[in-house]
Amino acid sequence: MFLTTAELLPQHHAQRQQVLQIMAAAEAKSHRRLLEMNQQVLANLDRIITTLQEDPRASSEQVTDAS
């Protein structure tokens, strides 16, 4: 089970930035598989961040599966 709260938004944003950097480097080096894997991670982070920003009281159970 994945648990998070709005208090952890700064960490989620930081992780999102790291994932974007990884993706940019992967694209520059034509590492397609690494890019594909991190696209899913980015989508999950975006979903988590959006949910927590819309309703800071949202529990992780309201966030769609992040796996």
C-alpha cells in the first residue's frame, strides 16, 4: 500500500524534477527503454501531485494505484 499526504508535496515535486532530468538524459542518449519506464513514473507522480493539490486531505487510497 502506498501512503502519502499533502505534507509530502515538496518531495513529490522534487522527485518529479529528478524523473524529468532522467528522461531528458535518456532521450539524449537514445535509451528508449529507460525513457518508457520513467514515463509511467512521471504519470504516477503527476496523478499523486494533482490529487493532493486538489484536496490536501486526500488519502493515498483516493489516489489511483501508483504502482
